[in-house]
Amino acid sequence: MSELDYKKKGFSAKEIFKYPEMLTLIGFLVLCIFFSIAADSFLTADNVSNIVRQVSINGILAVGMTFVILTGGIDLSVGSVMALTGTIIAGMMINTGLPPIVAVLIGIVLGAALGYINGLFTAYAKIPAIIVTLAMMEAARGLALLYTGGYPLSGLPSSYAFIGRGYLFGVIPMPAVIMILVFIAAYIILNHLPIGRYIYALGGNEEAVRLSGVKVKRIKTFVYLFSGVTAAISGMIMTSRLSSGQPMAGEGYELDAIAAVVLGGTSIAGGRGHIFGTLLGALLLGVLSNGLNLMGVSPYVQRVLKGVIIVGAIYYSSTRQKD
């Protein structure tokens, strides 16, 4: 949005910086400039392609997380669901010889089912989301380890590699194409369908939404189901990239997804945020991680930085909520 557009809405140029999406965009651009100077290989075609592939997986996870956080919830199970669905997809192709498209559909249905279970216990049993999804995180990871015996499943058909390592028109990485499609679908749901308005309203004032006659439990169940689907899509891409089903894949990815959502300006309390901000948050984290790796910064230090970023973003979100 241009400065003129902000002025038309009654905002001065200084007030633009009050918007977290703008701050995230500025931070992303500053990081790109800094790492392009600090690391010679940062702006190479191979490295940019690598960043896009890495961002795609977290970005897709963050889309589902955005839906959940907008309602005031949380989903800690996305990394484990991603691993389980990825190993199931691999196993369906390796052990039963199913075509990739059928195996992928089975994985997505499984992701939807696990998300639906999260939604049922959160919305209908009224168990706090952090407890339900923490239990699912452990259960899904355990199932992935049981299914694989704790070992990677290798021997995927070569055609399946196109999803995670191929290019559209020989230029655009396929994971980026899938991520863009997921973001477009999310944008349409949140901004052009009635359920999107209910998701925002639910995070703002759940009781008012309930009194207006909206089926609150169904909306809550849907957002967790959607989060499960996005986790399965990420698992599909990860399995293709690695050419194997990894039962320990996605460990800690739930924190990356939460960080991308909060950095993108979505309020941790729900009711406020934008899917475009989530994309910016995922890009910022991807560039930060890649740049620090190129500079040889210890992964342990990176984890500390990520924790500081998450706390800072949540603090900023909470102070905006009080204004």
C-alpha cells in the first residue's frame, strides 16, 4: 500500500510504521541487503532457490497456524503431523506401490483427520488447545516412529521428486508454486467467504459470535482441520525434497510457524492479522536462517535468536492489543 493510500485512510507517513506488516517488510529488506554484503553466495541463483524451498515448507505450515491463532487458539502438533503424513505418503508408494497422486491424497486426508481430532477435543470437549495439540504432537510423532521402525523410508519413485525439487517452466521451484496456491486459497477463505469473517470475529469476541447464532464449534473445528491439511502438504513437500519419509522431520517446526505468524502481525490473542503478513514473516525467518548459516553462525546461537524474536514479536503484539 502506498503512502497516498494510507493518507486517504487518514494515516500519516509516520503512522505507517505502527503496522507490523510494514515493520516485517522493512526487516526483510534490511536482512536481504545485509546478507548480500556479508555473504558473497547469498544472492546466487542456487541459494535463492534454496531459500524459497525452505520458506515454502514453513510458509504453508504458517498458513494453517494463522487460521488457528486468529481464533485465539494454538496448534503445537503441526511438525509431528507433517512427519507422520510424510512417512505415510512415502510408505504408501514404497510398500504398496500406490501412484504418487493417490498416496498424497491419503496423506492429506490423514492430516485433515488429525486436525479434525484436535478441533473436536478443543471445541466440543473444551480442553485447552495447548493441551490437545501437545498430546497430538506426541501421539503423531510416536505413530510416525512406530510406522517406520524409527528409520527413514527410502526408495521413492523418481517422478515424485518433482514436487519438492522440480521447477515450473524451468524457473520457479515447485514448492514455491504450491505455497503461493495455498496462500491464495487462504486469502480467499479469510477475505471473501463468510467463514473468514467468523474466524476473525471468533478471535475478537467469541461470546458475541455465539450469541449471533454462528456455529462456533464448527468454526473452531474447521481451523484445526485446515491446519492439519497444511501440515500434510508441507509433509508431502519435505518427503519429496529428502526423497524419503523421515519420522523425525518437522521437529521444532511448530515454533517456526508460530514465529512467522506473529512476526507477520497476527495478534497472539486472535481477531487481528493478515495472511500477507504471515508470508512476510516466513520470508524474514527464512532469509535470517539462511544468512546466518552462510556466515557460519552456530545453530545453537540461531535457536537463541529465534527465541528472542518470538518473545519480542509476542510482546509487541500484546502491546498493540492494549492500544
